[in-house]
Amino acid sequence: MKYAAIVLRNTKNPLSSVDYSPVHDALLSGGVFLDELVFLSYDAPSETAAAISRLSLECDGVFLICDSVLVPSAQNTVANVAGGSFEGDVLETKRCLYAVLCDGEYGAAAAEELLARIDSRRNNSYLRVVMKMACVPSERLEKALRLAREAARDLLYIHAAERYGVLRVEVIYDTKTPKMIADETVRILASELGEYIYALEDISLAERLYSALKLRRMHVSTAESFTAGGVGRAIVQVAGASEIFYEGINAYDAKAKKDRLNVSEYTLMKKGAVSEETAYEMAAGLIKQGNCDLAIATTGNAGPAPSGNAPVGLCFIAIATKDRVRVFRFRLSGSRETVTETAVNLALFLAYREIK
């Protein structure tokens, strides 16, 4: 069966964009592979209508993705071409299934609900295995995907997507696929990437860390500089976090690091706020207070300009238990947001790996 999507953009505004990737990924997760992806201007309804008319003759499903404010007008265009009326996001005829989905995560959620309608029309259903991982070196990932795809023999689809250092790998296959091939594909991925995998289900790093801490009856504290509370915020967003989270300190200023975490003045002056030694002492300062079993500390330079001897993207993450303190050095790239959000995920992953 064939499927296509039309993305409606504001071509008059070069800064405007349509976040269609989450919708695309949600469809892929259900085994809906787009044979054609068309980009059109939202203010050219005649071109949109012509594209819908053409694709509906060639495809079993046609999906429009657009900004939420454009959904009503897009539905009108589809209804005029298809000669029917919408039930929620969907218009269904004997020949074709149409859907108008807003972009972003809301559209992705709607796409997941759409999958049941698609499965009922194609008399088939798709299964998937999800692997969540972090800190995966690009060469390791490329090798693992190559070996897995060779084993899949074009009978399975393997989809990998990375965001802020967290990698989501899906193995998607229909119920007609031999189980032996599916199992071997998953085994290869698990064997090649096992040390970076933190979950075999679609959950966040914070959720996995919470589960590990709760199981061990441990409490965690955070001491953050350039991530400015991002690690603590990610943890407390998990329901039940009060059972495992003791405190979060945003020691942004050097004086705060000294007063609140007992980072020595010598370290700050000689090594700098962005250094292995400072990260070590930040985490050690929390552990020494005796209120937590696990401490996470971050210090770095997210930009936009170098600071002292710290280039943009340089960061140190320290993970401390009552037995030891480990410090990890990273040189991240990208925007200020990308650097900080990636560092948050790295900190969560390293903390989980320390106690798993």
C-alpha cells in the first residue's frame, strides 16, 4: 500500500517552519512509510487541491501536515476534493484515507491514533521494538545499523532518530515477517550497542533514572552551573520524584560554588569554574553533606562566546556516590540550547549508568 504526505508551509516567511518530523516518525513507528512527501505553500489552495487529487489516485492514504491554525482550511480543501466530511482528523472514502494533522508533538499523537484506522484498511498490523540509548559514538551506530539491516534482508524497517544526545532506534515489521529474522536483527543491535542502551521501551532518561533510584531506595541531589537546573527539572517532572529527589542547587556564580558546595577558592582561581576539578568538588560537596546517595554536578560553557580558557561547548559532568566521584569531559557543538539540553541528557545517562 502507498502513502503520501503534503506539508503546508508559509513560503513568504523564510523564518517560518513546519515541524513535520514528529508526525513522520509516528507514522513510521506504525509501519506507514511515505512514498512521497510534497511541500506546498499554505496560501495556494488550488495547488494543494491538485496535489490531493493526484495523490488520492496513486495512494491509499494522503495526509496533510500544517500549523494548527491552518487545520480547518486544510480540511475544507480535502473535503472539496474527496467529496466527504471529516470525523475528527480523518476523512475516509472507499478508495482513500485522508487526514489533516497539525505539526509537532500534538500531530504525532494524532498520527498514533490514526494508525488503527490504517491497519484496519490494510488488513495487517505492524510490530515494533524500541531501544533508547545515549552517548552512542557515530561509528558504533553506523556499524550496528549496517549489520542489523543486512540481517533484516529488507523485511524489516530500522529507524534511528537522535535528539539532544538521546537516540531512539525502532525495529518495525509486520506480522508476516519471520520471527527469527526480527529476533536476530534486535539481537545484533543489542549486542553492538548494549553499553549505551538504557531502556527497551519508549521512556525518558529521567524516568529510567527514577526507577533505578526508587528500586535501590536512593536519593539524588544536583549541583548545576551552566545547565541552570535542567537536570533537576527533568527529574522532578517524573511523577513520584519526591521519593528520590533531595535537592537541586543552581550554583551559577563562583561564590555560590564556594559557599554552597565548598569548592575551594584555589580551584576556582587556578583551574577555573569550567574545569574537571571544579566539577569534582561540586559533586563531592553534595555527597559530603550526607543527604543523598547520588550527586550530579555540571559545569561548562554553553556560549555564545568563549569564557576564560573554556571554549564554547566544553563541559564537565561529575557523578558521585559515597564510594567515589567520577568526572567526564565533553566538547559539545551546536546552539546554546543544544549544548545545555545535550549536557542534561548526558548527566542523566551517566548517573543511571553509575547505579544500574
